[in-house]
Amino acid sequence: MSGNSLPRGPIADLLLAVDHVGIAVPDLEAGIAFYRDTLGLELRHREDNTEQRVTEVMLAPAGRPDSTQLQLLAPLGDDSPIAKFLDRAGPGLQHLALRVTDARTAGDRLRTAGLRLLYDLPRRGTADSLINFVHPRDTGGVLIELVQPVGQN
């Protein structure tokens, strides 16, 4: 990209940042302990998301409120998508989340561009954000989450 050219793509004007990287773990407490005690990340948020069938936590460097976070995801039962992911792929990177100003508009534009999304409309995600996912078959094998934080336009 040259110095004065604008970003291209159907959602370039909606992208704010890499929000987080999702990591599937079979044991949430062991995952928290590793990232906290070994790498020094602080626990910022924890919740059970019964709609998504996961327990999730957000971790990030202490004192850096705008940093990209790590999200640890543990299944809330054998029927959880994360349980299925762990059975198929084992623990590890599960998705990349991009922070957007408007998850619905981003999803609509990507769908118009020919990409498949997992949901027709955004759903509730971590901390009441709005989320949707772009199918990994359309993204080179990476599950991409679109995240609109609560209070974002």
C-alpha cells in the first residue's frame, strides 16, 4: 500500500482494531494461571455465555486499557461449539476478532461481497457486545469474529 492510498475492502471504514484472539482451552483455570502467572497478563472480564455455551475470560497486559486482549474459551457442556472444536483440533487458537463500529453493517457488506456469515444478524457476545463470525472457508481457514463493543455506534 502506498503512503497516500486509502485502505480497500468492504469494511475498511468500519474497522477499528484487532479486538482479541480467541483461544480454546479444556481447563479454564489452568489457562488463566498460565497467561497470568507466566506471561503477566491480568484478568479483565469473566462470564458464562449460555447462548454460545462457553465460559470465557479476557486477559490483557496490566495498565494497558486499549490493548488487544486474549480470550480464553472453555466449553459449557459437550454440545458447545468450543467442545467440538477441542475434540476436532485440540486446544489452541480458535478465532481472530476484529473490532468494528457496526457489526450488522459489516456483516451485510461482507455477505454482499460473497462471504458467508454464521448468523443472519449479530448476536450477544462478551460483555454485551454484538458479534458475528465470517466462515473460515471464506477467509483462508481463519474464523473471523466481528465485534461491536457495547456503546459503539
